[in-house]
Amino acid sequence: KAIIPAGTEYWMNPFGTEIAAKQMLITEKRGSNESVDIQFFKEILEDAPEKNGVRIGDYQMTDDSFVHPTKKIAKTKVRDIVCGFYEDGSPIVCALEMFRENWNIKYDSRIGEYTSQEKAMKLFNGREVTAQYQKRIDGNDKERLAAFEKCINYRKDKKENWYFGSLGENMTMLDNAVYLNAAHMITGLGFIINAEGWYWSCSEYNSSTSWNCSLCGGKTNCYQDSKLYACRVVPFYASTNKKKV
């Protein structure tokens, strides 16, 4: 445990587990096997960005309402988690599970437009690209692509509308890893975002490569990689913005 004087510049890693500061007073040393300090993660979530009464790290329930991780939650009714916001203030929400999957298993599988890195980082059109994919493969099983199918079929039995996120949507999720991880540490729901893997997006660079992103060196990076490779895939949900409870 430590005290950082008010106004002191400090840094936190994306996982909420390490802090550095220009001035810090250590008040108590603890072993690495001691229980998790839930209060620490609650304090992280207090600083989470908020729009229209909804914070990053809030859970969206199956009735489309939003609940803060510190509130009493019916875990069986949780659908997803808020990982960012669109320009209009509506929440970007992602699944509580991730998968390891190929983008596809063949070349020349263009769905959307080909984009440069600069443009791809500003794309928040996963829903639209997924709709283009669904229209293209309608009745044609030979054209099905693994990463799209994994997202579309996530919780298919619930008849929910899931899609393959764009680069901008995936990078936003990683940018807010500290809040999503804090929510996970409090509730046990979702997964830990770490620096060990790359996350596929539906944003394509050319016929053989697509854009993915990862956490490295304390920041979010992106790279174009072969569509044949297996990376992490997180489904995103076409959310509505109902009042938080």
C-alpha cells in the first residue's frame, strides 16, 4: 500500500496492477500471494469515462439496461460490457468471451474496402461490414469466413445481434483495458486483456492481410497481418442505450 500526494504525476499500467509516481510513500509492504484489494479496482472504475449516465466497465444486461460492477448483479442476466463510446455518445459493447480464430483460411476474401493504417484506426463500422458479409454469403456456405462466423454465431441461441468489430472498435477496447480488467477483478465476469495476444478486426489492408491490434509497451499498437493466422477475436454487440440502474 502507498500514498501518492495530491497533484503528483503518476502512471498506471493497462491492467491496474502496477503504478509508478514521481513521489510515493510506501505505507505497508505485502506479499504477492495476498488477496486482491477490491477497493483498489473500485477506485479505478470511479475514473472511468462516462457518457449519458453510462461508464466504461459497466455491464449491459439482457434487458438492455446498464449496471455498474460494484452493484448487485444477476450474473446470469449479464450480456456484455461497455468498452468505449461512439462519437454520438452511444456505448460500444463487447462480449465477455474471446476466441482464438483465423480471419479466414484462404486469400482474396475482400468484404469491405481496403484501408491504410491511418484510416483503419478511425473506422467504427464493424456492424456495417458484418452486414455486407452476411449479404454476400447468404446461401453460399463456401464463402463463410471463420472470424465473422465466430462473432455472428456468438450466443446465437439468444437471437442477439453480434458483429465482427472494426479496428477502431477493437483499439478502443484495448485502450480501456484498465477499466475492463478492474470490472473483471470485482465480478469475475469477462476476461483479462493482457499483452500476450493480437486481436483481429474486420478492417482489411488488402486481399491477403487485415488489421489487428495489441497492447505493448503500455499502449495500443496495430499491424496488418496474414488473414491465415489465428488471433484473438472478440464479438461486439449492436447495443441500445437504456437508462443505467
